[in-house]
Amino acid sequence: MTSSNLVHLYIDVLSVATGGNKTPESAFVPSATKFAESLVFSIGRRANRKRGSDVFVTPYWGHAVQRFMIGFMPLRVVEKFVIKSVTEVKERIEKDRKRGE
């Protein structure tokens, strides 16, 4: 198989509500089922693309809106937001672990 027969796919995934990610569902945080349905639909629509082309897929519409909005923000603002979000998730995980002990 040569590289011209391949389609390189990047799947852009943001937060998804799962058993491991206790973030509640919202317009920007789909359930695992909703995300999976969006992913299969997105990949299927791109199956007929020209071989050898790269594909960037943001399957869930709420994630696409977030990516679009992030594109207008200064990098420093995005970095602060991401650091704050990751810190909150880490603290929630640590709190849940302590409860389980």
C-alpha cells in the first residue's frame, strides 16, 4: 500500500461525559453515545474524499463551535483557560479518590 492510498485523519476531541469523566452533559459536553454517533457520521461523510488527503475532523458540533471561538482568542487567554480547566478536573479526580479510600 502506498501513501497515496491513505487518508490521514485527525479527530479533534474535547470533553465527553463518560464514566471516567464526570463532567455533566451540556451543549459543549456530549454523552459518549452522542459523541460516537457524531464521529461515525463525520467519518462516513468524509469516506469519499480524495485518497492521500489529510482530514481534520471535529465530529461534535459543540466542539466545533468551541474550536471556532478559541481561534479568535489570544494564546495567553486560551492557555489560562486550559490550565484552569485541567486543574479543576484534577482536583475533582483527587477528591473522588479520597472518598473511595
